[in-house]
Amino acid sequence: MAMPIETGRLLLRDFVQEDWRAVHEYGSDSEVVRYMPWGPNTVEDTKDFIRRVITYQQEFPRRRFEIGIVLKEESKLIGGCGIRENDAALREGNMGYVLNRAYWGRGIATEAARALVKFGFETMNLHRIFATCSPENKASERVLQKCGMSLEGRLRQNMQIRGKWRDSLLYAILSHEWNG
Ligand SMILES: CC(C)(COP(=O)(O)OP(=O)(O)OC[C@H]1O[C@@H](n2cnc3c(N)ncnc32)[C@H](O)[C@@H]1OP(=O)(O)O)[C@@H](O)C(=O)NCCC(=O)NCCS
């Protein structure tokens, strides 16, 4: 399948085991994982994550893409993102992203998220792509809006983040709403 995905500044590519240090830079940062159900990672957590997502690369047909975000100008892995088909009959997928804190505020997540939406519709042939974010995670909510998603509702206490129940905002886009 069409991997890696290239955008203006980024290369979205499969993880390799040696990426663990770069993943650990953001995966062990408590500020980065604040709204995530996982982390902050131990080294073992990060290595387990990489091992697990490498197994997805062997699936055929492949329906789970957990991929690294590489900033081309620095040849550095600065984050991760993913898109997975969660219901094959409905052709529904969901996506997410995370970035090293040193690279926030430069439109990088938006660039990656838009590329994932394009990949989901054009390559995975999805009908609907959704994403959720914490209502307090304003930057993430903005990224979802900027990739053309609409707010569908608020899921109440559907997440547990380090022992606390948390609500999520549900955002989605349908294939006919996506203008390429
Ligand atoms: C969420 C995250 C991926 C955003 O990455 P980013 O590359 O900084 O995002 P972008 O620069 O593409 O866009 C961020 C948008 O949010 C806005 N924003 C940032 N902080 C904000 C805040 N506190 N309140 C309101 N808007 C905010 C920015 O202004 C920008 O919008 P604009 O282009 O309209 O000005 C990054 O902060 C991150 O990795 N967070 C931790 C992991 C995470 O929460 N992932 C999402 C889980 S749902």
C-alpha cells in the first residue's frame, strides 16, 4: 500500500525498532501524554509499543497504520499518528496523532492529519473517519476542525485517563464531505 506518505514538510512512514529513542522523547513527556490514556512511558512501554505496531505492518490486507512523523528538513522522527479501520462492513476508520513538544505550534499536526484523512479516503477507501479528543485539548480539537471534521457530540466518561473518568468530543468526516 502507498507508504510512506509524503507531504510538504513531512514523511509519514512505518516505525522501525530503532525509532524507540525518538518515540520515547515524546512518549515519556507527561505534558505530551496529558490527554492520552497511555503514558508517560517507561523505556519498556515504548519498546513494546514499537514491537506491537511493527506486527501491524505484516497484516494483509493491512487495516492498521501506526506510523511515524518525520520532519524532512531535520530527518528526525518528531511524532506518531495512526489510522485504523475499526469496522470493515461500514468502512469506518478512526485516527489520532501525537507530536514531540518541541515541534508544537507549527501546523505540523494539521499537515499530518490532513494527509491521514486523504489516505483514509483514497487508499483505504473508507466511508467515514472519526477522531476523539478531550474537551480541554483545544489544540487537538482545532486540528480536527482544520482537517474538515464536524463535531458530532460529546461522549460522556468514555475514557479513563490515569484513573479518572474523562469525556471526549467526537469529530468525524464523511467521504463525500472531503474535497481532496
Ligand atoms: C495536539 C497536537 C498534536 C497539536 O499539534 P500542533 O502541530 O501544535 O498543531 P497545529 O500547529 O497543526 O494546530 C494547532 C491549532 O491549535 C491552536 N491552539 C493551540 N493551542 C491552543 C489553545 N490552548 N487554545 C486554542 N487553540 C489552540 C493553534 O493556534 C492552531 O490553530 P490555528 O492554526 O487555527 O491557529 C500537539 O499539541 C500534541 O502532540 N499534543 C499532545 C498529544 C495529543 O494531545 N494528541 C491528540 C490526542 S486527541
